[in-house]
Amino acid sequence: MMDMLLSSLAVLTRKIGVALVQLVLIATLVFSIMYVMPGDPVMMLLGAESDPSPEAVAAMRAKLGLDQPVAVQYASWMTGLLHGDFGRSVTDGYPVADYIAENLPLTLELAAAAVVVAMAIGIPLGIVAALRRGTVVDSLLTSFSTIGISLPVYILGAMLILLFALKLDWLPSSGYMNFSRNPPEHFRRLLLPALTLGFGLSASITRMTRSSVLDILDRDFVRTLRAKGMRERRIIGRHVLRNAAIPIVTIVGLQLGNLMGGTVLVEAMFNWPGLSTLLVEAVSTRNYPVVQGVILTIAGLYIFINLAVELVYLLLDPRIRRRRV
């Protein structure tokens, strides 16, 4: 027991160390955004066509900290990150961390809802396809997964708006309602963007679940359980799904990063005020501190999700601990 605990701790420590190194590298790249972008960011912010005075240019450079050496700027920015300080918006002086704190929960809620929708659709369909292998049902579900993977989110979103909002008038086409004001309406407005974002993931989960379940069904221990007279439902629920869970967790974890990227289109389409909407607005106004903070937050979330998936691996399959020590 002690050896298993120590091996788990060693794997966890190594994974956290790798994640921290990745965060530092990404933070360095994000810091470089202002220097690799074409043009002078100060002139872009002030408006080159307005011919700003040298005093205004110098004041803006001092406000952004661009009057200091690059090494000093980098050290100051990294020190601020360690204290949770992403700087201030150049348009209104509002702390970037506060902007992120206001918008991040809505993006996380949308991503979580999309994962729930995807798993609620994909896992049952994948199990049915595996149990009906070679039948018409299997062919139909396989075709569904192919369509779901290849269909862009903006096309699917438009189709869902036409069907459920304009044709059937069941759901609102866009907009956001605060949960504290009207919880039912909040979830009604969340459903269409979550379905749009989760449909493609559900197709991937369907295919992975089908493949994993078929692989486990062909194992010797399943034949033994059947020979002993165990009911098929119990075999599937207690033994097959547990062993097939790791590939499913893998595809969900890997696709979560894509979901974070997909929220840019979905949030814009459904007017959902999340982190991606904040990023688009910051890019359009050349608000570089906000752009840097949002990109770093999204990258950090992606790294954290991958780390969480690795930890779930350890819980689902102890053999992984022994192999990776």
C-alpha cells in the first residue's frame, strides 16, 4: 500500500512539474505578443491617423511600461502573474483579472454543459452501436458520428437556431439571462449553445465508446462471466464500462481544449458573454493586456485539463502508476 502511495505521489509530482514548465513557456510566448505584432501598439491604441503628440505617446508608453527595457518588463509582468495581477485594461484602467473573473465562469459553464450533453448523447449511442454490431442500427449510429465530426459548429448552430428558435419557437435564439434572476430562463438560453458545442464531441465519444466496448466484449473475462450466468446488463454496467472508461476519458479530455477554442464562434453566435467574447472585443480594440490575460488563462485551463485527465487515468487504472514510475 505504501509503495502504491509513493508511486502515485511521484507521478503526480512529475506531472505538476511539467505543467508548471509549460505555463512558464506559454507565459513567455504570450508576453511576446506585443513585440511580434506588426506596427507600434502605442500608435495603434492612440490612433496613428490622429497624429498624437509626443507627450501623449510617451505617456501611453509609460502607462504600458514600454519605456522600460524588455527584460525589466518581462520580470515585472511575470512577478505580477505570480500575484494574480494581469495588468490593467488600456481603455478604462479596469484590472484584467477582474474582467477574466467576470467572464470565465460563463465560459466554463458553457464548456461543462457541452461535455454533459456530449456524454449524455455519445456514451449511450456508443454502447448501443457496440451491442448491435453489424446491424442497421450500428450503421446508422456510425453515420451519425461521421456527420457530427465533420459538421462545423457555425453551420450546426445556424441549423439549430432555425429549427428550435424560428421554426418551433421552443428556445430563444440568443442572449444571456443571469441565473440569480431567472434560473429556468438561464438554462433555456444555455441549451442551444451547449448543444451546438457538444454535438461534435458527442460524435467522437460515440465512436470511441463503440470501439472500446467492442474491444472489452471480446476479452476472455467477459466470456467467463457470461458462462457463469451473469446477466448481460450487469456485465456491461460493472465490468465492460469500467474497463472501457479510459479511452472515453482520453477523448473527452483531449477535446476539452478544442471546446475552449470552439466557444469563440459559439459565444459570438449566441451572444453568450464568456471569455471568448471578451477576447474578440479586446482584439478589436487592440487592448493588449486583456488579450494577453485571456490567452494565458485559456492556455492555463488547457494544461490544467490535461493534468486532470492524467490524474483520472491513475484512479481508473492503477497499472499506469506502476508503468510510469
